[in-house]
Amino acid sequence: MTDYSKAAFRGAVDLSSLTKPKAAPAASRQSDPQAQSQDAGSAVLRVPALVVEVNQATIVNYLKLSERIPVLVDFFTGRSESSATLTQKLESEIASRNGAVMLLRIDGDANEQLLEAFQISQLPAVAALLKGQPVPMFAGDQEVEVITQIIDKVMVLAAENGLVATAVADDNAELPKPTLPPRHQAAYDAIDAGDYGTAVKEFEAALAEAPADEIAAVGLAQAKLLVRTDKLDLEQVLQEPAESLADVLLKSDVLAVIGHFELSFKALLDTFELANKEDREVLRQHLVELFKVAGAANPDTIAARIRLTNLLY
């Protein structure tokens, strides 16, 4: 029998806020070893390189650095020659600023969740990270003078917020460890331990404290999915015909938890097309929750949303 393993949902990146970062209070600076080093007269951050390619799993290692130095983010694509040209201009800018700013490169075609987190709608595109928060900059290739002017403005904003360290490339550099909000951490720890019910409670509590917490909303949808599919014989569910609304919902959950979102959405939408008004609302709510699990930038989500809209209107 096939051993289907449930998807690992850990690793969501909290980049939902687009507000101007606030300067860290002095007490917070003193509690950070990096800040203590700066206050002692050494404004140096040792990093593996000034230009680093990252992905969904590794970008978290650089969020902490953005509390000390502005970090540019180059969302590139292999489908565009202008993207490679833009990268060259950005790398030249980084080299000319003598460690005052870093550059992270992200393959936009392979990291859809990060596109969503940074609210990137087209490639190539450039953003910045200031104190762990994304700051939109521009999309598409630009003239060197325009790029320089925009980065200058980012540097001014960074300086206003105390991000004035200097990065020095060091192959042996150890990056500061990223941290999660307490309830997020507790929820992910519960997921790691297989205690999905506790994860649901922690994410619900996080949302009660901060209703706009999109990371908690996504985490809650993921945890609920794991609760619904825990201890199921996934292969048996997939093999049995769906003879009721409950069967369709369960089969869509199993398809989602093993990563087959296209088929999961299709099962729900095919049923929606023939369902009565009451059942349609149940199916719609289920779809919306699974859209959060899959991610808004997922092509399967986008296609399913379009079909749902067409069926509704």
C-alpha cells in the first residue's frame, strides 16, 4: 500500500505587514548580541556573501539581518532576458555601496509563496526587507539612474530606522537565528509533534489577538486540514467513490494534504456545479479554506477561483 505522507506546512514566512518599520528601542538593541557589537564600536555584520540566492526554506535565515541592514530582494525569472540584465544592475549597485546593503535573489518561478508574501504580481521585480517587513520597490527592468534613485530612497528610510550596519562577506559567518511569535511557534511545535488539535487552538488564539494575522489564518487552515485527515487511510479514501457531499469534502481534503490541489479543487467544483444552494455554500467555504492552504499565488488556486466565480455569477 502506498505510504502517503502528509504535507509539511512549517516554514511560512511572516512578511504580511507593509507598514513603515519602527526604530527598535534601546533595550531591544542591547538584548541582541549583534546590536551589542555595534554599540561597542563595531558596526560590522559578517555574512556568507553580499549577494545570496535564497528560497522559501532559507529566506528565514536572513530576516534577522534585515533588523540591522537594508536587504534588497531580486525576484528573477529565467523566462526573461531583461531579468538577467536587471540582476546585473542590482549586483553592481550592491558592490558600489561597500556593504551598506545586501541582495537576496529569489527564483520567482519556483517560489510562489514568496511572491504572495511580497505581493509580487509580475516578474522580474525588486523589493526590500527592512526589519523583516517587505517594502515594494518596482517591477521590470529600469534604467540604472532610476534604480540608483530608488535604492537611495530605501537607504534613507533604512537610516531613519537605525539600519546602518556594514556587511562583510565571510565564508564562516553564522547567521542570527530567526524567531517566530510565541503562538506561531507553539502551533508549529504542536504540528511537529503530531498534535494538530493544539495547533488549531494556538492559531485561533493568535487570530483572536490579531485578526489581520494572515500567517495565522493560513496556519489555521493547514492545521484544520491535518486534523480532518489525521489517521485516515488516505489510499482507501482515494479509491472509494464519493457518494455524498461528506465523501466529496473528505476526498478533496486527502487530495490537498498530499499536494494534488488541482484534483482537490476539481472534485469540489464539479460537485458545486450540480449542488443545491445549501450544499453550494458548504462547498464554497471548503474551497476558500483550501485556497489558503494551497496559497493565493498557486496556479491551481488561481484557476479554481476563476471557475468558482464563473459558477457563482
